[in-house]
Amino acid sequence: MNPMTTCSIDNPYSPTASADPTQPDPEELMSRDEIEALQVERLKWTLHNAYENVPAYRELYDEHGVHPSQFQELSDLSKFPYTDKEFLRNAYPFKSFAVPMSEIRRVHASSGTTGLPTVVGYTQDDLDTWASLVARCFRFSGVEPGQKIHNAYGYGLFTGGLGAHYGGEKLGCAVIPMSGGQTDKQVQLIRDFEPDAILATPTYLLAIADGFRKAGVDPRDTSLKRAVLGAEPWTDEMRREIERTFDITACDIYGLSEVMGPGVAGESAVTRDGSHIWEDHFRPEIIDPFDDRVCDLGEPGELVFTSLTKQALPIIRYRTHDLTRLLPGTDRPGHRRMGRITGRSDDMIILRGVNLFPTQIEELALNLPSLSPHFTLEIDRPNRMDQMTIHIERREDATREEAIEDGKKLLSEIKTKIGSSALIDIAEPETLARSSGKIRRVYDHRNK
């Protein structure tokens, strides 16, 4: 362990939760000017904490000729370089922590499917903050203290399960820690325990709906009233599909492990117009993913985050690769709002020179009555030409002939609106793989 120094700037963060769990936290109701003044003070501490206690940050900033003392106003943040997963992987496993291991109370990590996992750590204050922000998101999405929550996010190194669990308890709810998978048991416990809300990925919630139908139960006849869904991009068409299927209100929750986990942003059950970022704890930016220019409000690009209160793992100008845009706040006017995530800059499909994302296919498919939300994209290169095949299930109440006709319409829509040609394979209901976590949509065989 590298020797740690004491940050020369006092941490300005002191948690202030509402005494009444049904009411907003004081910071939620701050004006834009109040939020930005708070961000300046907290950014000063964050930058000094990172520079003085994490050698990787000190080396990065010295290399770029910048020092935390040069930060005096929000525009000065642009002087500091971006970081990314590779920055954290180079510090594997614990060299990115700004506190000694004796102060770490939990460690999470990404799946590491494309290399070393990114490791994140939390002090007790970090865990308290995390639980409070998840609770804020749940309350914002209409979940109330005293209700029962069915948690179908995966537990373990993935931050979703435990992050949601402690947030639900912080709000004052009874949490049912089901985790992902075992769909038949999910159905049984929802029927027997009668929870008020469910937490899951959007695609897995639809798999649970299939489980209800398989058991001969209409998903609309359950006790569920709310769903708080995250961990993968989903469209408004998917929201309508879920709300119709279960007769519930579905809201988004956003987060990623490196920044904290779920709870970085949450969606209002009143407006349902995108997740508000809790800017008392995170400073967002949108940048052009190709030239790194900081974009204006409303301009699409890649989402970048700087943490303001994290002790164990400071995150500064971290490139998420999520593509979205920042918008003015609505239900919480002082906090910026995220547009729908359209995809990831590192997951974009380039097909014969055309850029496309799975969410674009989802949006078009769900407007056709016989096509289901269950689909995958398979890409290969026969005869040296890129070719994409869409494998999509027909709905149970639709004939194969109807699905074939809608499949032709989908290909025409893709050609007209996205500018790409594709093939289509109409699959029978419940024949494509389901996922209890993040869905895998794309199977790209071109480099094999």
C-alpha cells in the first residue's frame, strides 16, 4: 500500500437527509445556483483528495501540467484530463483507493469480461451516501416507506443487488432479496409475498412476465404497482410494453459501478421524462466522443462524471461511454436531467459504414404489433460483406404470417430511418435466450 497523506482541503460533505423519509432531501430542492456553488466547494476537496492520496492521479496531473489549486470555478474543470476504465485497470486492484484498506468497508468489481475488472471501494460514509441516494431514487419513483420491494437485481460483485437492497432498507421498506434467475421462483414469491414494487433490468422483467403466463397467471393481476428498472438502456417503447404488461408505473434508475452504482440518477414517477442526476454528489458533462469537446446543454454526446463526495475512490472526468444528452431539470429544477441513453460509444455497430444501436431496432420493432421485445442481432461477413440478421420472436397472440409481414415492415423501417439493410429471422415465442442481468443483444462474428 502506498503511504497516504492527509488532504489539505476539508471535506465539505456532511450528509443531510430529510427527517421524514417521505419528503425530499434538502439538497434535492436547491436552486441551480445553489447546486453549482456546492459543486465548486466539493470539487476543490475531490481534486486535492485525488492528487494527494492517489499516485495515479498525481502522475496524470503532473504529466498534463495541472494542479488542483488551479481549480477555482466550474469552468476550470476542463483543464483536467479525462479518465476511463483503462485508468482504473492500470491501478488494479487497490492502487486507485484514496484511503488505507483499514478504512474500506466493501469492495465491488465489474465483470471483467474484456480484461481485468475495474475495482471499486467504499468507506462507511460512502456506503451511507450510496444507500441514501438509492433511497432518494426509489422515493422519487413512487416507492413509499413501509412497502415491500422484490429485488431481482443480481447480488455479488455487481453493484446492482446490494446497492438496491440497502437503498430500499434506508427508505424504510421490507426488501425481498431474490436476486436474478430462478424465474419460476420469482413468480411464486411475487404471488405469495405480494410486493408493492419490483427492481430488475427491463428485459428480465419481461422474462418474469413470460414466467407468469407460463404459470397461467395474467401479469396484470399481481400486487405490483411500481417498477424501478436499470442496468441497461431501454426505450420509451419498452416502458410502454412493461407498463401494459404489468399494469404498473415503470421508472428508470441510472448508475455505474465506477461512479458509485445504482442511484447516480433517478426518474420521477410524476413526469417520467428521464433521470435527474443528483448533482449534489456528481458533476456531469457531455463531450463529443470523437474530439473530446465539451458539448452545450441539450447537445448529444458521451456522458462524463466527476464524483464530489466519494472518499475511497475519487472519480474525476470519467468517460462512461454512455451516449445521451443533458437537459434542464423538471421535477427537480436544480438538477440536470438525462435524456434516454441511446447506446454506448464502445458498443456502436458499424455496418457497411452506417452507425446503429440496438435501441434503435427495439424502438422500431415495438411499434409493430406482432413482434415481441425479445430479439438479438447477429453480424457476420459472408463474401467479405457485412451482414446483420435480426432474430426476433413473434408474440404468442400473433400468427407466423402476421409476424413475417411485420418483419418485412421492420426491415423497410430500418432501411428508411437508419440507412442499413438487414435480414430477419422470425423466432417462435420463448425460443431466444433470456437474461436475468444485463441482456446481450449483439453477437458480432466478423473478427472470428
